[in-house]
Amino acid sequence: MLYNPHEVIKTVQYVCKGKTKVDLYDAITHRVVAKDVDMESAIDLPAKQARLIVEIPTGSSIKENKEKYYVGDMVVAFM
């Protein structure tokens, strides 16, 4: 989880855990915040807010079912 305690947007460098390209999904807002990330990516953190980043395979579709968000059969977020 990344948190910005400041009154303005801050940008941070997120370093990926794996070695393959991924999309970065925010499990709080349920939005992809960066696509086709190779090793690292700049991510904007809104003022006084958090992001919970989940690395998902590039180009994955995210499906909602029974108050859970899935990529394939993997749960990536809850409502």
C-alpha cells in the first residue's frame, strides 16, 4: 500500500516484483494506473489518499462477480 499524507499530488517510482510486463491495478479505485510496465513506473498518488497496487498480466480484463474483482480466477480486489 502506498499512502500520500501531503496536501498535493505526489509521484513515486513503483518497482515491479517480477520480470515480465504487467499492468498496475489499484485495488482501492478499481482502475489500472499504469499499463505495459516493464521494470518500474511512475505512479501519481492523490493528496491524502492511498493506492493498493496489484500487478496483473498486461492486457488482462478485470471482471466483477459477487462483490469480488477477478483477473482470470485470481481475486484482485473486493467491493
